[in-house]
Amino acid sequence: MGERTVNAKVYTVAEARAALPKVRTLMAQAKAARDEIIALRPEVWPVLRKAAGNGGNVQTTDLFRQFQRLEAGVKGITGMGIVVKDMDHGLVDFLADYKGRRVYLCWKYDESELRYWHDLNAGFAGRQVIDE
């Protein structure tokens, strides 16, 4: 999905952790929609082609609904000034000031809490544990 954010916000660790429940809910919505879209994907092109000729059908309506759910989840997160890095893994970055440096606080959907940071250009592989 790449880096997408609407209005970058600079978080503290405490602010990012406080925002995490909302981010988790929005990511759950987006990931569920993503999974439905992938499940429907083999049918997408024939369904869309057929729908264009007959005014639509249930499959295109379901697919469109899932796209709307995915978009609402992602826009909800990016609207908070958070970067959506990878939808497949539910990976997001909170721009932050941490120990006098501008970094990303990094959270992955299956993690119970926000525990990692990395340099702006380091990415997921450069994650380090937040030192409290």
C-alpha cells in the first residue's frame, strides 16, 4: 500500500498509545474488507464486465461495499496523521519526537501494544524497543 497519510501529526509515545484502540478498530475494519475483496477477486473482472452491460448485480454491490469499508478504515487512520505502511500486515507508523529525535513509532496489527520505534528511513527491519 505504501506510505499514505493525509495530515501528518507528530505524536508523543503516550499520545500514540492513547490513539491505538481507535487505530486498531479502523485497521480491523480495513483488514476485514481487504480479506473480502481478496476472496472476491477471482470474480472481479467478469462481474464488472457483466455488470457494465446489465446495470449491476449483487456481487458488484458486495465488492463496492468492501472497497468502501477498506477506504473508510484507511482514511480514518491517515486522517489521524498516521502513516499506513502495509495493509497486508496491518503496519502503521506514528511520526513522533522520541528522545529528541524525529522517528516513527511502529505498530503491527497483531501486536497487543505499541512497543517499537525506528528511524524515518530505517523501516520495519530497523525497529527497536521503546526505552521507557
